[in-house]
Amino acid sequence: MRPLACAMVASIAALAAGCAIGPRYKRPPVEAAAAYKEVDGWKPSAPADALTRGPWWEIFNDEVLNGLEKQVNVSNQNVLAAAAAVEQARALVHEAQASFWPTITATAGRERTVVATNPPHTLNSAGVGANWDLDIWGQIRRNVESSRESAQASAAALAAAQLSAQGELASDYFSLRSQDQLQTLLNDTVTAQEQSLKITESRYKFGVAAKADVVSAQTQLLASQAQQVNAGIQRALLEHAIAVLIGQQPANFSLAAATMRSDIPTVPVGVPSTLLERRPDIAEAERRVAAANAQIGVAIGAFFPSVTLTGSDDYSGGTIAKLFTVPNRVWAFGPQIAETLFAGGLHRAQLAEARATYEGNVADYRQSVLAGFQQVEDQLVTLRVLEKQAVIEDQAVAAAKEAEALTLNQYKAGTVPYSSVITAQTTTLQSEVTALNVLLSRLNASVAMIQALGGGWDSSQLK
């Protein structure tokens, strides 16, 4: 085996001098504006590094939400599937790297031959063999490079899946808290309308109100009670959705009712160019481009001859005791060169496919960047407009409540019909529900903004 070992050492030196064929990768250029269009008037909350100090959902200061979010990465089946895809991609990297090394095999056998005219003959054999594909043109290196970039793309896809599940959980959670708040509003409304019905019945008893007023009050109360009952449906559906997101059976999961937060945390958006490093979906698309670029080198390598070193060291003899002796030894070593002379245009077609795949991935990458810019701009304008709307809606609720109180007093004094009371109470409820919906929209937009900014993720986390 000494000649075989010496030849392999010499081959390593030749291999190290080789170069990887194919284009050297360079990230495709994309155009990024100096600042976001909708950022004017946007005032981020302090501290400015809120998304870099820990899990992004902690910015909402909700312990229940914090506990739920921690379960997403552990129990969410979509996230676990993405994590398994990462492990699969990393295994493919190791599989590709194995091609750098020779394949060594060992054989052993015993064969007994019986011929009618001769005595039986036994032949024992043993040996080792080696086969090594030399990466002279760098085809294997390009394949390993492609596998490594694909593994990083899978890791970015995992981060994107985690962020998506975390964002969906936060949105569902705030929607559930909105239903809790709606239930409180409806409970207060029913209590107020029950009091109004008592007042109307008392006035009718003393002959200062018509029977129609009593019927109208009863009708309005029943309608509100129906809303009160129906409100529980949406909350139950949201609770079920949250259970699935954290990998639990809906039958085994429940959340106690709680008040809804009224303040909206905001985060600094930075400049558009930083978004390229902060969003996992953009990083995934960019890594796909890099993997496709390496595959061009793999396709080009098919045009060049392949060089393989083969070697064997075998022993064969009639007796095992004297098997490993010089007379029984046969060894061989030498290179094999193979070149495809005609394949019907197969290699050219494979190269064209690799280049087309690369161009397609470049387009996908640039589209991901544009979509990322759009999402940030969308949430900026949404949050800014909703903030102004919230101020108006709060004023509308205060005015509606004052109008309701004045109208009820006027009805007690007999100066307005009961229909005015119904109108005032309906307006108050509608104003409160609208204000609640605006608050929910602001919370969901805040979550969407954090997602659009990558949730504190950074491409330096890729391995």
C-alpha cells in the first residue's frame, strides 16, 4: 500500500493547485432609496434598540403573550417542519463534502471449486481498494458551495417561518383581547339599557310615556343581549387558533379574559438599505441566488474530463495461514481519465438550465426586496393615519357619551321622545366599537411593522 499512499499524497498537491471553474459569486445589486417615503412624522418610542435587546414581542409588555410566544418555536408544527428542513440541508452539505475524500473498501472471500475429474480446490482472498475522484476543475467544490448556500437559505426560511408564526400569534392574541374588550362594552351597554327600560316602564306606569316606548326599549335591549351572546363565538375561534399555533389541542387550552392595552409601542425603521440584512425572507432569496451561481460552475465542470485515482492491494491463495505473503499479493494503482465525447447536447442544456435558474433566483431576490420595502411603507402610513384617527375616535366616544346622558335626562323631563334615547345609545355603542377596532388595527399594524423589519433578526445569524 506504500505506493498507493505516496500517489495519493501527490494527488493532494495537484488538487490544491486546482481552481474552481464557474463565475465567482457577487450579490446582485438592488436599488434602495435613502429613506422611506412615509417616514415623515413617524416618532419611534424609546428605547431605540427595543428590537435588539431580546425577543421582539417583549416590547408589548404582556406576560401572557410572552409565555405564548416562547412556545411557538418548541411546539408549532410548521416551525418544526422548517427546522427539519434545515437539518436535511446541512446533511446534504456533509454529503457533498464527502466527495472530497477517497472511497476505501475492504473485501474478503472463500471459494471452493469442485470439478468431477479433479479434487476439490479452495481459494481464499482478501484485499483493500480505493477510488478517488480528483476535484481538479473544482466541480465538487462548487457543489459543496451550492449545498452550503442552500443550507443557509433553509436556515433563513426557518427564521421566516418562526417570525410568521410569532406574528400570527400576536395578531390573534390582540384580536382575542379585543373580543374581551367588546364583551365588556356590550355588558355595559346591556346594563345601561336595562336601566333605561326600567325608567321607561316607570314612566308608562305613571302615564307619562306610551306603551310604544316600553316596547322600543325592550326591543333594543334584546338586540344588545343577542350581540352579547354572539360575541363569544369569535373569541372562541381565536382561542382555538392560538392553541394550534403553540401546538396544543384546542380542547386543552384556554385563556382567561383580560383588559386590552391602550398604548401602541413603535420601533425605529432605520434606512431601506439595512432591510436587506434584517429580513429572513430576503436573506433566503439571496442565498438561493448564491446556490444557483455555484450550480453554474457544476454545470461547466461537466465539459471537462474527470480524473479518478484507483488502487487495490489483493491477496489470494489456497490456505489462510499463508494468505498474506508476497507470492499471493497483487496490487495495482493508476489514474483513470474519462471524457464524454458526445451526449446529444446534454451538457449545454444543463448549463443553460443552471444559468436560467440563476437569473430566475435573481429576479425573485429583487422582488423580495421590493416587497419588503413596500410592506414597511404600508405599515408606516397605516400607523400614522390610524394614530390620527384614534384621537378623533376618542373624541367621538366622549361626545357620544355626553350626548347620551343629556338625551336620557331630556327624556326623563319629557322634552324628547324615547326614539332619541335609542339613537343616542346606538351612537355611543357604535363609536366605542369603532374606537376599539382602530385600537386593534394599530396593534396589528405594529406587529406587522415589526415583521416587515425582520423582528430583530439579522443575516449574521446564518451559519
